[in-house]
Amino acid sequence: MTFEPEAKRERGFDHTTVEPKWQREWDEADVFHIEDDAKDPEYVLAMFPYTSGSLHMGHVRNYTITDAYARFERLRGENVLHPIGWDSFGLPAENAAEERDTNPRDWTMQCIDSMTEQMKAMGFGYDWDREVTTCEPDYYRWNQWLFKRFRDEGLVERQTAELNWCPSCETVLADEQVEGEAELCWRCDTPIEQREMKQWFFTITDYADELLSELDELDGWPANVREMQRNWIGRQEGDSVEFEVSNHGPVEIFTTRLDTIYGATYFALSPGHPVAQEIAEENDEVAEYVHRVEHDDDEEVDETSGVFTGEYATNPATGEEIPVYVADYVLEDVGTGALYAVPAHDERDHAFAKAHDIPIRQVVEPAADADEDPEDVDVQEEAYPEDGVLVESGEFDGLDSATARERFVEEFDGEHRIEYRLRDWGISRQRYWGTPIPMIRCDDCGHVPVPDEDLPVELPEFVHTTGNPLDAAEEWKHVECPDCGGDAVRETDTMDTFVDSSWYFLRYVSPDLETAPFDAERASDWMPVDRYVGGIEHAVMHLLYARFFTKVLDDIDLVDGVREPFTELTNQGMVLGEDGHKMSKSLGNGVSPQRIIDEYGADTARLFIMEAAQPEKEFAWSADGVQSSYRFLQNVYELADEYADGEVTDRTSDEAATGESADSPVADYVAREIDATIDTATDEYEAFQFNHALQAVRETLSLLRRYREHTAPDPETFERGLVAAVKILSPVAPHFAEEVWERLGNEGLLAEADWPAADAPDDYHIERRLVENTREDVRDIVETVGIEDPETITLAVSPEWKHRARDIAMNADGNVVGTIMGDEELRQRGEDAADFAKDLAARSEALDEQLSPERERAALERAAWLLEREFGADVVVQSAEDADPDLAGKAEPGRPAIDIAE
RNA sequence: GCGAGGGUAGCCAAGCUAGGCCAACGGCGGCGGACUCAAGAUCCGCUCCCGUAGGGGUCCAAGGGUUCGAAUCCCUUCCCUCGCACCA
């Protein structure tokens, strides 16, 4: 064997050939396919992407996380369901079609093609047989079918709602599509208008209570997401009572502070309240005010603005007549949009009263046990919003607030109510690229659903038009009424795309089923999703809607006993640009996944992303980091390649003599580290802390390199280490791992192999600490003493009696010295034992487990080579009996005596 | 304002839910050394201060407390991020 050419040979691997090769192999072996009859598989899911055209780093991170986890579970022998699909309806496709003079469908399909290609290039292992595309009729027909089932259940309503309307695009816009303070259409910069429209709604509020309460049980969800949903649902417990308003009849109010009713000094209506509107019709001043606040920006309207209506409301508690105002601070959609105001006990009411010169009357004062002294409360200056004890409240003086609220509901004919901030879900969109709502409007029969056998209602051909293309599709629009056969028109609105994503995870179970949205039995077995990973931006909308759907589907017996769709939820953090800012076009700090794949390969990108941070944390892209990941993979490959060529374990005649066998101390040391790494890596993968597992592998590889440099390694041990490392890397860097696996002469695919099994050796951590501490101590001594060239390092293990004394000290309660010296044998040690006992007594509370002298010695012998290597010195490990008594005397359990000779 | 999560050495970032093994994992950057003709790669150290045998001092936002002992538990304050918010 000639050395020179070997050394010069290019030993790395070429990702441009390796990665496609293994992608083909996986595909051919159908590795990621899961059979329909699989029992309760591990369901690992990433939020499916919107078909925007190409993957960005956020996608890459998201899908790398689930892919790594899915691969890990598969190697451990689990059945894994890891599907992918396309959230492919939505306005952006219509816009893109306009811009490119094509149609949404062609554009979307093109996006799917190129995104699929990129996903495959990333090596994501999906069961492509379960691919789901929401814009296909065989998917959206089930949106329509489910809409009808929801309607049968009374969960669909037609309501009037105020919406963002763009007069130029002639369509409603979602709140997030209205830009800036000026509220401009994101497409054409036209100022949007509020427009009242009749819309189809899902009455998600019917489930408000359960959606809220079950959040408490979602232990696998991040606290902030649960909190966001709680906020969004916004449960409020209070009471409603009626006030008689002169000339306008009874007006219902909602309050959480019914106890303060005696302090009401005015009544306030929101500008949108029906009674306010009524008054506006006859009162110019009110009309003007209502008009102003409806059209001005929020900023321009003073917080304490409002106008007296000239009307009075009768307080049911006092019989008193209080003035009625219309005030902008009263919100139409909070409570009933009307309230009685108690300036003494509400800050906003207080500010309003001050501005309008309305009396302030205190009716609650701090209770006796409150921090605040009633004397210090001056409600003329500042509202006192706390609960307390009633005053100036007629016969109810002295009641505490809570009791008063209960009494007053009865007393004033009110009703105890629970209100939610959550509104019903308006699903109508005046857009083309969505699921047609399967309804027909007949002048005689009203709204009639499209019969099931006529589903799907397919989208007509796309036409370029200013308004809703469905409205312009005359031929499509006009149909016979299914009930009376008369002339009728189709509903031309389509569904919010969040409907699509509310149940897609169920469609994966049986993507081709033609008789139902999904196979109920299988879904009941496979659901819920065990691991769901996606961006925090979906914390409320998508995740709330999906929870709602799941509960409804359970209630209408389409699934059995699945109340929540996602058991464990992870929100992956953002990938920031190198400058630490969010990647964006305007900052020019974006990194294209394609470029990284081309340049370094998918595995490098995947490894870098997974090493950089835990999934839920954000991190900044780093060219250095990518380099480091790339080099690491190349180095591991090189090491494996050399091993496979026999270069690592080849022995010179010298080495043959000194011999490295599997039972030598060095091999033993390495073997134990390998076991510990496997143990750690397994735990960390389970805990979704991939970076910790990867760190452990890096350490193991560093150790293998040192082993190899130190001696001709034992082949069996060395190979076991390599294999373990490669297997642990394989979920993250799968192509690379397959390549190494093959290079090491293994048959079959690594993707179908078994996860390495090993437990950390007994007391591994104690041993590791002993070794690390000893190495550090030696370094410390060499450093501080300034020993240039140590010749021999002698380590002497502490004698058995010290171990015993220590054990006694650990178990002694109270009199440590006494207990130790009570031991016959130790007492015979005299002075030495007494000193040591005193020493132990001083830190008796801090004593921890240590190895026996024999095991300490064995551990040090296993690790001796590390010191030999580091200091170029001979290392001698001695038992206390063999060592110089002066030296051995200095040793303690867990801390060998050290002597360094130059 | 309410709620959630945070503040760790030059930077990023573990550990903090089960207090001692924590001067505090790991990475980056920096410094020194080995190897090399050289560079790169790789390997070995160092990187709070002092110290000629494993020692001492000061540290984990700030202050206080509990404890033999606290980055870890409790209280207060300050700051940051996120969500909700003129919510009756």
C-alpha cells in the first residue's frame, strides 16, 4: 500500500450525487409509506404549507423538525404516519394569476410542482400516497359535505356582519389584509369601507365553553398558545339587567359589577346600538356624533367623547332617572353595547364623568380586611375599581360585593350570564379561489342546500373580472331549485380557507375515500395527531378552528372519542437573517434554501438548523455555522471511509505488539462513552432537544478520532462507535448517514434499520466526574507549578477505610465524628481517622455517592490514556496499598492523590 | 393595564420543574501549542481575578429572605419579548 496517493485522494462525499441517489432508494423501497391497517401509528405532522411558490427557511426548519422526529420514531420500530399536503386555496393565487395572465389553478399546480421538488430535494420522508390538495374537487367536495352536516346540526347560520370591503376589488378582505392606519387595501391601496353583508357563519360560539375549558388539559401545548386562545375566547361572567329608557323601551345592559348599580349616574350606549341609531334619527346632534365616530379614525375621536341624547333611563335599583349618552368608548360588540356608568368605580366612566361634568357617587368602600383605608379613598379624584363593602346602597349597605351581585340579580330581575369575546365564524368570501358554498337561493323556497348527490359543486372556469368571478359565471350560477324546480341561483361566495385546514389532518387517514371525508374507524384509531409542529402565527385561528371541527365531528359521530386534534404542539421559532433581523426582502437578508441545497446539500442545511437551537427558539442564520456543519459531515465521512479501507485499524508491527483488543482499558473507556452517548441521544430526541443529541454525537466522534490517533483501535469497538454515531445522525442528516452506512458495508437501508440500544453504564456520571475532575486537577498542577515536560503522572486511589468512613458519615445523623469513631476498625487508625472524620463532619451535608476503591481504580485506568496523550507522560494508577503511603494519604474518595514527576 | 415567557461570563446559549458534583455544558470569536515545507483541515489546551501541587476570591439583571449550602426555592424592584386590551 502506498501512502502518498491515499493521502492526496479526495475523501469527502459529493452531496450532489449522494442525495438524489438515496432519495431514489427510499422511494423505490417505499420506506415512508404506511399501510392502512397499521395500528395506532405515531402521527407526526407539520402544518401543511400554503402554495406560495417556493420553500423558505421557515418551511425548511418546520419540515426538518418533523422529518427528523418521524425518522427517529421509525428507527425505533414505530409505525409512523408522516404525511404532507397543500393548503392551496386563497386569494394570493388569484392575484398571482392576474399578474401573470394565467389562472389560479394553473398557477397553484405549478407552485405545488416546484415545492414538491424542493421537498424531495430536502429528503423529507413523506408518505406521498397520502398527499392532500385542498383545491382539488375530491377534497373540497368534503368541505361542502361537512358544511351540510354542520347545517343539519344547526351549526350554520346566516347573519349580518360588518366587513372590510374594498370597492375597487369588489370583495371583502380579512382584517389582516387591510394595511396601516389609513386602512388601505393591500392589493390596490384603495381605502377600505365597512360594509354590512349577509354571510354564512359557523356558530363556533356554541362550543366556546368547551374550547376554553379543555385548554387546561392540553398539557402538551405551549403555555402562550393556550393563553392566546383563552384571551381570544374571552369568557366573562356577569349579569344583565334592563333599564327603561324614555320613549325607547327597555334596554338590556351587561355588567360584571352589578354591585355598583346604586352608583350609576348616567347611562351610555355605543354609537352602533339600535337605540342610539333610533335616537339619531330624530336628534341631529346625536346623528352627527354617530356619523363622526363611524367615519373618523380612532385616533381622531377623543376617548371621553360622547353626546347627551336628551333621554333618561330609569335605574331599576333606585328608580332614579339618569341621563342617556351615546359614547364612543362603549363598544358595540362588548356585552350588549349598552351600560350603566359608575364613575366612582370604573376608570373610563370616571374620565367620562369628569369630562362631561356628571356626578360621581361612591357606593363601595374597601372592606375591613383590605389593604386600603376607606379614609384614603377619594372617588372624586380617582375611581376605586376594587371589590369591597357596599355603602349608600339603601338596605344593602354592608354587603360585600360578591354577595351583593348575587342578591341584585334576583332583586332587579336580572340574569346571570356568561359572555364570550369569541364571535361566530364568518366563512363567506367573495372570491373565486375557494370552496363554493353548496347553497342555492330560490325566490320561493329560500336557501336550499345542494343535494349530496350533486356534490361537489365545482368551480367554473376562471375569468378575469373586477368582482367575484363566480358572480360573473352566469351559466354556472343559474340552476334549478332542488326543491321546486324553479329558477334559482347558486351562492356565489366561497368558503374561508381556514375551513380547508380545519380537518385536513383527518383526510390523510384515507385520502382517496370517495364515500366520506375520512374513514371513521381508522381516524378514531389514528387520531389525535401525536406531534404537531408549525408557526406561532396560527396560535389562534387555525388551531382554534381545528379544535372546533374536531369536537363537532366527534359529536356527529364521524369520529369516536376524539375531542382534541393535537396532543403535543410545538411552535418552531423563527429563522432570522444573519443580521439578527427577521428575513425579509426589504432587508435583503434572506437565505434561499435552494442555494444552500445546491452549495452544501440538504443534510448540511438540516444539520445546521437542528444544531443551532431547540425547535421552539429562534436563531440567526450563520454562514460560519453552516460551514461548521458541512465540515463536520465531511470529517465523519472521511473517518468512516478510512476505517472502511482498513486504515484505521491497520497495525504496524509495533502496535501489534502493544495490541488493542476489545477488553483493553482504552477500548473499554470508548465503549462506555458510546453507550452513554446512545442513552443521551435517545432521551434528547424524545424530548425534542435535537441539538443536545447532536452535541453528544460530536463528542463521540471527537473521542473516536482521539482513540484512533492514540493507538490502532479495536475494530469492533471503533465500528460500533461509528455506527452508533451515524445512526444518531441519520434522522437529521439522512442521505449522509445512508452513504456512510453503505460504506461501512451494511446491507439494506439505514432508514429501515434499528435504533441503537444501550443504557449508560452504571454510575457513569460519577465515573465521568471522577475522570474529568482528575484531568482538570492534573492540568491545574502542571499549569500553576509550571512543569514543562511531565515524565510520570502517578494517581493513587484513596484507601478503603476512607470510603467506609465516608459512607458512615453520609448515613450518620447528627454526630458524624462520634459515629465514625464508633467503628472499631476506624478507631484503630487513630489520628488519621479522627482528622478525616472531622473533615467529613464539616461537609457531611454535601457528601454524595462515590465509587468503591476498586471501581475508581478501574475507571482511572480506563481514562489514563487521555492523560498520556495530553501530557506525553507515563501514567501510573495505583491502589492505596501499592502506592507510597505519603501519597496515598492525600487521596480521598472521588479524588485520587496526584504526583507528577518531571 | 391584564396575562404569558424571559434576563447566565466577549457573543450565542445549556442548566434552572427534583437546591450541593456549578467558575457554571456546548458552539462562535480570541489566544497558545501539536502536526505540516506552508496554508487549510484535524488534534490538545487557555479564555472572571490572584496563585510555583490540585488553592483562594468575586460571579449567573438588582436588592432582600429561606437553608449548613441557591444560577436553581420565596418576596420586592428594574428591564426585554410576545399576546390581549377604551372588554363594562
